[in-house]
Amino acid sequence: MQVYKFGGASIATPERMTALLPIIQDAAQPLLVVVSALGKTTNALELVADAAIKSESELAKSRINELEKQHIDYAAALLKGNKLDQLKQELALIFTEMQWAVDGAEQFGYNYVYDQIVSLGELLSTNIFSHYLNQEGLNNTWLDARDIIRTNNTYRDAQVDEVYTQKQVSEKVLPVFAHTGIVVTQGFIGSTDENYSTTLGREGSDYSAALIGSMLGAEKVSIWKDVEGLLNADPRLFPDTKKIPEISFYEVIEMAYYGAQVIHPKTIKPLHNNGIPLYVKCFLDKSLAGTVIKPEVTASYPPIIVLKKDQVLLQIISRDYSFVTEDVLSDIYEIFARHKVKINIMQNAAISMVAGVDSREDKIGPLIEDLKQNYDVRRNDGAELLTIRHYDEATLTKLTADRKVLLEQKTRRTAQFVLR
């Protein structure tokens, strides 16, 4: 048993979907295929949700019609005759469900409406993919992930009921493999116990693949991307990046914590807990080895570089010159937590604490006003947070040259700099 996950970029065009056929054909079965919405569809659906919540029904309807045409045109480039006609009927049902969500939007909050509409993107793409695979002789069964993944009603960031979901996987997914080698389902979506659609938040499709894969007892999970594997830095920001052939779950979580756009920790957790390796592969060239993420790695790593731009460095000073000890720190942390502001780096001195945070004025403004009730606050805008794991002195010197260092911290494996 293995799980493949394909993101929106891998099916952005009919030609991209066609290019996935050899990957599926060469895969060992049984195979669960988890698929995202077509590229940019989620953004378009968000615009439908925005119009719906503002009671702009004609605008929402126009955007739905445009999306329907795009998906039918996409399908028509792949399917023929009766197979296309059958798919059109199934897509029409999904777009009808979308229109119902728009019509009832006024009585609900934005997050609920968002999930009822945006979740349908994955249903559209997987219906097309499933029909196309069947046409090409890759017989498969399509399953609605909302019948499998049970969540609470925290819309847009729903939490999975793992006990109930495991029961559904055992009863509704595993038996299907008795008569088919391939199952196609959606990432990113689930449903409540009242059958309302939910979405799973950031990197939800990767998480879906990992979660279901762990519950199936998969041998491995593979995420197919448009890169050759995990790199030691963002190639858009740093030249001479290096591919990392293998990396530990621990190291990937460290990278994500410091701000790297890699695999989200919630995706790693079910795989780590069940000892299932995660492969990052390139759908543009399936012959490339990619990167394997696994429990333990003995090989050494190159310097791993993460740069977070648009940072603000806050200095919080005890107004009465009291030492910044545990009770003061606890009070400051509570204020940050109340405003849901994550501290990316911190350091405290005798009567002050410095904290680096993302530059989001909608959160920082109220945070500072709250802090000023008991503390003096100073801010440095336009900063960047540079983190280097497994650093060497040559790399530190190169990356900090000609930059003003506002804050520096080092441990044996990690160096961090707040720079201007």
C-alpha cells in the first residue's frame, strides 16, 4: 500500500494531468491517490465566497459560471464521447451544490460559507482525474473524502476526529481495494458530524495524504511537486542551493518552525508516529530520486538556510525597572498569546525583552497598545530573520556581510540573525 499526493501545480493544465499517467502506471498497487484542486481554482472559489458573503449574488453566479466553463473545457481536452457527457453531469451536481451554498450564505458566518464553497474545488478536480484514469485503462474508484475524514466545526482550520476517521478508513476505504487497485480522493477537506464541509487549513492536502496513509498502514507516502526534492534554501533567494537526498522528520519540523516553506509539522506527525517515510518527488521527471524524509538520518547536512522577510523587532522594557523574570515574562507571553502573535525569536536582558514577529499591523498595532499599559515599547521595522541550521563560519560571514545585525543568537547547530 502506498499513497501519492498531487498538488494543484501538477494538474494545472490538461497537459500536466496527461503527464501524470506514466507515474500512476508505474506505481505499485494498491495505491491511494490524493489530489488538490486544479491550479488557481482555490483562489477563484475564494472570490465566489467573498461575493456570497457580501450578498453579491449575481457576481457570485457569474464567477461560478466562469469556473464551470473552465472545468468543462479542461475535461473536454481529455475525455471523449459518453465519458465526457457522464462527467459533465457529475460536475453539474457539484456546481449546483456550490450555488446552494451561495444562496444560503447570508445566514452564516464567513468561515462556514468559505468551507462550503472552497471545498468543492477538490471534488471537481478529482472527478475529472478519476474519469480520465478510467478512460486510459487505469481502473479506479472515486471516494468523497467528506465521507471519510470527520472533523469538528472549526471552519477553515478543522481538527480531525482521528478515532472516527480511522473507523471510516477501515470500513470505507480498505474494502474498496478488494476490487480495485487505485482509489482517488481529495486532500484538504472533511466534514462535521452534521455533514457540513470543512477544510483542514494550511497544507491540508499533504496532511490528508499523511493521515489516511498512516491509517491504511501505508509502506510510504509520496508528495509530487515541481521541484527535484527538498533544497537547503529557497532558490529564489539564494544561489547555489543543494538538494538534500535524505532528511529526518525532526530536521524538517525544525525547518518549518523557523519559517521554511517545506512540509508542515502536522503532516509529519502521523507519519513519524507510524514510522512511514515521506518522499518528495518531481512530477516533471519521475526518474529523479527526490528526497526521503524518515525517522533517522546518519548523513551530515549542508547549511540549511531560512530567511523570513518583513519582520518587526519589538523591545519591551519594564517601566518601573523591575527585573524581567518569570512572572514578567509570563505576563508578556500572555499578552502575545491573547493577540495571537507568534514570537519568531526572543532574548531578554535585565529589564527588557526583545521579540521578533511578522510584520502584520492588524495584529502588531493592538498588541503594542496592550503592552504599553504596563511597559515601554520600541520597534524596529523593515528587519529580516535569517536562520542557518548546521552552519559554518564561512556561510555566516557570507550571508551577514554588509548587513546591520540587530540581534544575534547561536547554539551548536543553529545561528539566527535579525538583520537590516
